[in-house]
Amino acid sequence: SLTRSEEDSQRTLVSSTLTPQEKMASHIVGYPRMGPKRELKFALESFWDKKSSAEDLKKVSADLRASIWKQMSDVGIKYIPSNTFTYYDHVLDTTATLGAVPPRYGWTGGEIGFDTYFSMARGNATVPAMEMTKWFDTNYHFIVPELGPEVNFVYSSHKAVEEYKEAKALGVDTVPVLVGPVSYLLLSKAAKGVDKSFDLLSLLPKVLAVYKEVIADLKAAGAQFIQFDEPTLVLDLEAHKLQAFTDAYAALTPSFEGLHVLVETYFADIPAEAYKTLTSLSGVAAYGFDLVRGTKTLDLIKAGFPSGKWIFAGVVDGRNIWANDLEASLSTLEALAGIVGKERIVVSTSCSLLHTAVDLVNETKLDDEIKSWLAFAAQKVVEVNALANALAGNKDEAIFSASSAAQASRKSSPRVTNEAVQKAAAALKGSDHRRATNVSARLDAQQKKLNLPILPTTTIGSFPQTVELRRVRREFKAKKISEEEYIKAIKEEIRSVVELQEELDIDVLVHGEPERNDMVEYFGEQLSGFAFTANGWVQSYGSRCVKPPIIYGDVSRPKAMTVFWSALAQSFTKRPMKGMLTGPVTILNWSFVRVDQPRSETCYQIALAIKDEVEDLEKGGIGVIQIDEAALREGLPLRKSEHAHYLDWAVHSFRITNVGVQDSTQIHTHMCYSNFNDIIHSIINMDADVITIENSRSDEKLLSVFREGVVYGAGIGPGVYDIHSPRIPPTDEIADRINKMLAVLEKNVLWVNPDCGLKTRKYTEVKPALLNMVAAAKQIRNEL
Ligand code: GLN
Ligand code: ZN
């Protein structure tokens, strides 16, 4: 039965049913903050560098917010979000709202200002930053709240209500967006010193007390609708966590009186149990679903949906850059309307548009055909509106026929389809590809040829990217210097990197990657089926953005991509030179991927292209080839039930790249994380000869896998020092770590190398660090 205030909130909801004169029922979950030309990035960085004032930063930010609200309002969006802007991260904003500042930042109360806020985000001269981690399976990173029983939650940032008022003053009545209280706690971690068994959810009553104040403030300012983002509802949650949602919203229900409350979920299908919990939440009038990734959610809705509630139907993809197939979305919406009634549906985005690029208008270099296939955030807003109008019976035929034409042109374009590639990739499915000989026999064959000492030393690939180097690449790209001049400059760089490594007495050398701007872009630019944007930036964390390539068509490799440089580098030395490639899974996971075929299919296509490159390198005299899979783990689906399938095709794709090489060719791979424990069997299944992995920040975690008895017969190089820090690791310290590893791993499988590539470091740091690394390896070799 309904509680009193739930009844009340339903009554208010019903009394505000839409009239046709009003705007159509359209909604945007959230919007990118950076601005179409990364205005916020530059304003932030200039402020941090003390080149501009706090007022300047505030001004740029207010202008961005105003232009976003205006744009949505001009398009005709009814439910426009506010408080989706942030100076750094929306989870950190919530931490500020709750006053949950870790004591080390010395905050003494009052409204949280830039000093405390940015210290938490980025650290300051004396205190390091809070930890950052990936936001679900996106490339966005949030600042992890650090909580414990001692935290005194106090309402300490009024940003949500200020933004609401700011928009209202501009004539836009917005829907303030808050990170839901339960997701906030589920995404936080126990602060240092707090017992690991501490139940973060036990903080719920204290957190809710502050939420009540925020809600009261918003209501007083005139808000009629509030959105709570509770994306953790799509994860595999235990019953007591689901119960926390029930309890939290029941406790908030009295505060919801007179308000419409939307609980927004996104990024995956919502599990059946969570759906039950969500749709039974007290005081909630509307539910947001991701209907792009959550196709099974539709079945749940069909099987039962509470009467009188609203569905915010996320049919426009916030995770990608493809134009919506409007006809297809309209049928989905109509199917939903058949179940819950048209007046109960609000057309929306699948998630915040934060995860897509900002505005296609700024892409002057993409040709019209490709552009017609794309929609960035600004265009997605228009799509949402067109769908809402169509659902209400005002279908804009011009927009819909343009959409159908774009879908058709993409399907039939010869730039998209390459029959030969399709066939070759399809033939791979369901089969197994493995090198014929097992890894220990291969390592023997390789050792005969390479003749390496025990504890061989190597690096991960890149060497420092100097200002000069960046200038050369930029000028070549802009055709300001000739190809000849470019090749000469890069050649000299490679020569000096090789000389340095010989001087340092490293065993397996690299060419240093001076010709590469980015490990995915470099390959994407040489493969068919990829397009590149000029301004298609997506926020990664804080002011940092990435510009993912767009994979629009079947992938093939017109010609060799790295052989020229690798063979040149090999010609400068007698020592083995590692060829350096980016693996198919990483290229896939760091790109905007086509949605007209399964991701696995695209991955197989890339694998075939990389396979050709591997074989050409081998033919070109390169006997050691590293295929980086830095992002393999990142692609893990959110739900555990889907892990096995992903790992299966991802690992298969990796193996395809190198099944064709001889036993004596040594295949390396590299990964940028050390939380291996749950996927160790897949890593072994990759069947690489040597794996180098990030480790220096968490020795124990990685080594515990092996201590627990996992047998790893291949070579393994857990990073012996952290390349993310300018600090130069002393020889003894490195030697200590090697010894620790030797306690767990066989001496003949252990490699000695840094954590990751050196491109962000300076030579003044790299030289002494590598010198110490080699010295440590030699010292231990002598002791063994
Ligand atoms: N080979 C690459 C480099 O050294 C690997 C980078 C990475 O793992 N992210 O730069
Ligand atoms: Zn790495």
C-alpha cells in the first residue's frame, strides 16, 4: 500500500499532466561540461597555473552553463538538467555537498571553496589527491569518496541550488541532478585507518540528513522535479544493498512532498531484482532506463510496470557518436506507449551525454557522408526532441527521412563494407587459434636465438617525448616540413634512444615510439575504416580529455605500419629490438565503435590487420614483438554474467594476432593495471611469451595471485618502479622488489622493467632511473 506522502506525490504528479501546448516530453540525463572547444579545460588549467583568477574561471563556466541551457531550451527540451556541470567531477561535488572532506586537507568548515575542492581533486604541495577510479565501464574517472564512522556530514556546498537558481534567472526551469545517496555510498571506500569491514551503508541516515536539506533548498527555490542518478542499480547487487535503496527513498519520501522525483539508471540492463526494488521505491514518480544498452529492460517493463508512474526512456545513445535510427527508436517508444500509455513516456538519452563528443558543427574536416552518420551531444538533443514530437503525433518528416537516408547510406556505403574482411572475420568465430607449440618449448627456442641473461631488462616502449619531437610531428602533419626532413629527425631520435639503451646496457631494446602521438591514433590513422575528429573530445578526468577515433567501417590494413621504423631501429644495434604494436582489444576499447555489428566482429577485424603487421615485422627481421593490451581489462562488461563471453573473444582476438609466427619469435604483451586476480586465467590464456605489467603501486596484490598457486609458465615483468612519478628509484629499493618477486616467481621467468612507457617523463629522470634498474638486475644476477 502507498504511504501518505507517496499518495500526495502521485496526486501532484497527476494534476500536472502535460497539455499539448506545453513542450513535448523530452529530457536529457546530463551534458558534457568541457564546452565545444574545451573552454573549461583551458580555463581550469590557466587558473591552476595562476595565469587567471577564480573570477575568470567562474565566468567561463557560467557562460558554458548558460549556453547549454539556452541550446536545450531553444531546441524544445522540456526537462533540462542542471548541476551536471562541474569544475572537476560530479561525485566530488557530492562529497563537497556532504562536507565529507578527508581531514588531511585541513578544511575547517563553511562553504567549500576552490582551495579545498581542488586539493581533494589534484592534491596540493603537501597533501596528495584523493583516489580516482573509472566511472562504471566508461573512460570517465571520478574521485572516490573516503568515508568512515568519524565523518561528520554537513551541508557544505550549495552548488545544486545555486545552479538551479542561475538557470531560473535565465528563464530556464531545470531538473536539478544529484548523485543518488545509495550510489554515492556504494561507490565510496573506507578511509585509511577505517576497518575494512566497516559497512559504508551504515552511513546512510547521516547522508540522508544532508540530502533532505538539499531537497528542501531546491524546493524552496522552485524546483518541481529532481533527478537522482542511481546507476549502481544496474550492477549485480546483493539483497542488503537493494534494501538500502528501499530504506533510503522511504526515509526521503516526506521531503519529496510537492516534488516529482526521477530515479535515473544507466549503462546496462537493469537486473530483475533491482527493477523490482526500483519500481517499488517510495516517493518516486519516474524511472529512467538505458534502453540502448538495456534491451532486456523492455521485457521487464512489459512484464509489469506500476500504474501512474513515468518512464524516462533512454533511446538516444549517450555513449556513442552515431546518429540515432529515429524510426527504430520511435517503434521502441510506441511499444512502450502501448504498455504504459503515451502520456507516461518521456523521451530521453540512455545516460548523460558526458560520454560523447560535444558538437558536430565543429568538425570541418570530416566529409558530408560520414558526418551524416554521426550525432554528438548537441545533435542528440535535437534527436530526443524530434522523437518526443513524433511520439506526440507531430512527426517532422524531414528529420525522419534524413535519418532514414543516413541509416541507408551507412548500410550500403562501399566505405563501410569490405566483403573480404567480413568473410575473413566471420570465419574466425567459433574456432580456436593457438600457437602450435607450448610456451615453455617456445621460450627455449627463443632463448637459443636471443641468448638473454636471467632477469633480462627491457622497457615498455616509449621514451620521453620532448617538445622538439612534438614540434617535428606537428609540422610534418601540417606539411610545414618535408617527409625527408621528418624521417631524418625521427631517425636521429631513434638512433639516440638506441645508443642510450646500449649505454645503459639494457638487454631488449625499443625504438622509443617518437613517431607516435598516441598508441591507438597512430594505428587508426593507417588502417581503413577509421575516421578522426578535430574536436571530438570526451572528458576523461578533471581537465583531461581524450579524442577517440571513430571506427565506422570494416577494418583493413592497406600497408605495413611500423616495419620501416622498427627495422631501422634494429639496424642500429645487434641487441634484440622489440617491435611495438597496439593490440586489437585496446584499439577497440579506446575508440568509438560501430554499433551495426557486434563489438567482437570489429575486434576480430582489427586482430587480422594486426596479424598482418606482426608477420611483416617478423619477415623484416624483428624477433621480439610486443602487442600492448593496455585496455583489455577496461572492456569488462558491468555484469559478471557477461564477463566470460567478453574475455573469450577478446583473448581469442589477441591470440589471432600472433598465431602465425615461428616458435623462435618472442611475443610480449603489456598491461597497465595489476588487478589481475579475477582474470588471471584469461591472461594466461592469451598465451603470450612474456607479459609486462604495471605493479609498482601494488606489489602485493599482483604477487598474491602467484603465491596462491597460479602457475605461470611464461615470462613476466611486474614493473619495478612507478613511471607516473618523477621520483628516481634507488638501486637498493629496486633490488628489494626484485627479491620480493623472486620469492614468488621462478628466476628464469622474471623480467626487469619499469611499470609503463616513459613518454611523460624527462630524460633527467629516465636516465638515472634506468641506470639504477639495470644495476639492481645485475646485482641480483650475481647473487643468484
Ligand atoms: N608501448 C606503450 C608505451 O610505452 C604502452 C603505453 C601504455 O601501456 N599505455 O608508451
Ligand atoms: Zn602501460
